[in-house]
Amino acid sequence: MNSSVSMAAKLLGAMLIGCMANLASAKDMVLAEVHPDGHVIVTAEALFAKRFAELTQGEVKVDLKTGGKLGNETQSWAKVRDGSIDIVRINCAELAKDVKSIQFLSLPYLFRSRDHMWRVLDGDFGKRADAEVEKNGAIVLAYYDSGTRSFYTSKKPIRSRADFKGMTIRIQNSPVYKDLITELGATPVVIPYNDVTEAFKTGKIDGAENNFVSYMESGHYKYAKYYSMDEHSSVPEVLLMSKKSWDKLTPAQRKAAQDAAHESAELMKKLWADAEVAAAAKVKKEGAVIIEKGQMNFTGIEEFAVRLYSKYIQDAADLNLVLGIMRTK
């Protein structure tokens, strides 16, 4: 009798220890997102949260906070670094002021295509960028597609460098792009994104630049019907985990996070591609004219962009790194 009781007690004890171990390894994480529910990025993040939980058999659960409830992207970058938020999705441009290699991603005409960009991010450059991000307190889980930026204009299409002459082009506040637009013969104007529609209406600007989906969603196609797909900029989104949160995960949980992030990134590529197809169909139906990349003459555009690199990249090793990106097949 005593032996049976002793055995039962041992089994109960083992079960309690196992339950306590599971509880100790269970983690609740928060993912901050500025976009609202229904956005393609949120759909990709929802898959990440779902798969992360499944791959860890419920040990890690991710609470997705959308709509900027936890702050804007600048604030999210600061919070993931100090560990007050576990996971964030932000545009790489937010990292540029703190992560040297990320600065290079916004250089004009750096990538020949999105496939080129993915190869670079999957290679040695991506490893360097990931290491620099980690030194700043975060772990890169995945890069998300966010399209490429191209020029769109109201009076005439841009097919070559000569077409820029005399135009006024709205750009983001970037010294590189101010120089680029000026050299191409146009006048750069920095105005808030929300004021672009009114600027087209009043004739303050003749053109602007953004990705194709934003061109449609903003309604800019109604005032600037020529969209010239020069694809001068490809800056991805990035899914980050706080280094402090990462360090609390087991090796198996870290692998699960990476695998779940990879699956979500692949979904994001598909969702973005679908969104571009839908956007193209809509704007074409309403009269927009799309000038494909193969219909444009880049002579004198890309060449000057490359010359700009040496102006803004003083370190010889960094310049060689950038030129190496361009040479990546």
C-alpha cells in the first residue's frame, strides 16, 4: 500500500514539474503594427502569429496590435530596441539613421529588380545588415515586400532623362533625391504626402513618386495619369524582434520564429503582387497610362545615380560594398 502511494506521489510530482516547466517556457508576445486590420501586411503578420504558436505548440503566443495603438513606426523602432515591445514591423527607412548598411538600400537605381534585391538581402550584404541591426538591439526575422517606387506625372510621361526637363517633382526629404532630380533637369519639391493631391490640383507639382499600390490607393492616378515604371527605389519592410525578447526564447522557439516569419514573408510577396495586379487593372480602367520599364531609356539616369553614390558614401569600403550590390547577379 505504501509502495503504491509512494509511486503515485512520484508520478504526480513528475507531472507537476512538467506542467511548471511548460508554464515557465510559455511566453506571450506583442507585435506592434501601424496599419489597420485588413491591410495586406496585417494578413501576413497574422500568419506569422498563427504559425509561431503552432510551431511552438502553444508555448509562444503573439498578440497583434494594429492601427498604431502602440505608436508610429519611429516609436516602434525605439520600443523594440529597448525591449518594451517584443515584435514590430517597420519600413527599413526607419532604421537608416542607426544602421549604417540599411542606409544604402534607399540609394536610387541600386537594384535592377525585386529578385535582385531579394538575392542581395539573402546574401552577404543581408548578413551584415542583420548583424548591425542586432547590435542596435533587435533581430531581423524577415523582410517584407513593399513594392518599388516609380515616377508618375500629370502632363507627359517620363520615358528618358530628357523628359524630366522643366518638371516639378515631389520627393521625400532626401538629399540624394534632391540632387538626382536636379541633375535630371527637374525641380525637386518636398511637401507632406497628404498634400500631394492638392499640389497636383493646383499645378504646384507636375509629378511625384511612390509604389504602384499607393499610386492607386491615394487617388493620385486621377491627377497624374502617366506612371513610368523606372523602379528607382526598392526599400523593403522588416519584421523585427527585440533582442531582449529573443534572448528569452529557447533555440527551438527561435527557429520557430524564423520559420514562421519566412512563411509570412512568402505570403506577403504573393499578397503584394496580387495587390499590384488589382491596382494596375483599376487605374488602367480609369484612364491611366503605364509606361513599362522596358519602354524607358535609362541612359544618363542610372549613370548619374551611380556618381551620386561616391558623393554620399565617403568610406571606400562602403562604396565597394554598394558597387558589389550592383554587381550581384
